[in-house]
Amino acid sequence: MKKLVSILMTLGLLSAVNAADEKAPFQGHIEASYANTAGNTDSQDVAGNVKLKYAFEQSDLRFVGNVLYSDTTQYDENGTFIDDLRTKNRWDAEANYDYNFNDTWAFNYLLGGKGDEFSTFVYQAYTGPGAIWTPLKTDAQSLKFQLNVLYSWDRIREDKTATPPVDEYTNDYAGYQASLDYVFKFTKTSKFIQYAMYRSEFSDTSNYFIKSKTAVESKLSDIFSLGVSYTLDYTNNKADNVRSYTDGVFLASIIADF
């Protein structure tokens, strides 16, 4: 926790320097969440979100990354160690290049990846060109749509319990991804955020993925904010040994913008 506070304080100092120039080309947004419980079961949950943007001439470079880790240590009534169990261990990241024709339209190139120890996939990777349409952008609201044509690689995890057993293999295919970002500033210091994404394969429409993040953020200062969010990940073609199609996470976070 001390490391987390130190990182946020450092980001705060960088923010103060960056804020001196309202047209600074580099912008960053970091969310951090941590929970720790102790007793018959000790557990810790760590989550983070990073958004970076660098603007130059008519172009933008953007990066978004997320991590989530959770483990549990169990003891019996005498305090004797029973088991150490990792329950969540996943990440996802996307890098974007945008060439802005004007305030409404932009060319985009996307490179993305995802890994989850407890999912059907060892990893997923995808890349391809696309376009961005921003029909609404005011001081109070913004709405952006993005559509990309992708080539994807899904590394499927082995499943010896399946009939017949499945060995680890790679499924590569052409597909697409559509997403929207909506932001509504409902007070001077608070805003509502909605992100939604749908990614699928052209030849097999049953192979699709959905992600949604709903959040509310409220500023404490020019740098720091508090936020709550709910993120939902849905995989339509899951392996038989994966319990659920949907993975949902509710987080309360401290946020630094710089």
C-alpha cells in the first residue's frame, strides 16, 4: 500500500508540472485499487488501470492497460496454514494510433492483447486498421465510436477433461471490433463514463467477446479523484472447464490525472 501511495504522489508532482502548460502533448490517467482482509482467510485484491495519450501534429498515440490480481490464504481454527489460492490473474492492453482528419473523423490503427490465467485462452492478440467517428464533443459531453477490421490470434488453453481432450493450439482468424466511449460531466467535479466493446470473427459469428465498463468519478483536487466502476467481460465460446461466460468486477479506486 505504501508503494501505491508513493506512486500516486509522484504522479501528482508530474501532474502539477504538466498542468502548467494547458496544451501539454502528454496526458495520463491512472486508477489503483487495493483491498486486504485478515482472519480465518487472508486475501488481497489489486487492480489497476492506465491510460496514456501523446498528441503531435495531427496524430495521437494512445495506450490503455488493465490488470487484476487476487489471492486467498486459508487457515484452520488453530491458525495452521491450509492453502494459498490465486483466484484472479488477468491483464489486457490496447495501443492506438490516430490520424485526425478533423474534429469528427480519424483514421486508426489498433494493436491489442489479453491474458487470463483462469479463462479459455492463454492469450489473445489482435491488430488492424479502422476509423473513429466523434459526433459529439462539448464541455459537458463527448461520444466517440471506433470500428476496426482485425486479424486475431487466440491461443486456446489445453483441456484434458474435455471429450475428446483438447491440446493447446492457436486459432487465427479475420474479424472486427466496434466500441463506444461516452462521457457526461453532470457536475463541475463529477462525471459519468460508459465504455462498451464488441469483438467477433467474420466466419464464425458465435466467436465473440463483449466488454463494458460503467464508472463515476469525482474530483478531490486538480490531480486526484475518487471513482467507482463496474466492468463486465463476456466470452461466448468458453471451454467446458471454465465456470462462467461472464466475469464482473466492482472497484472503488483512487485516481491520478497528469
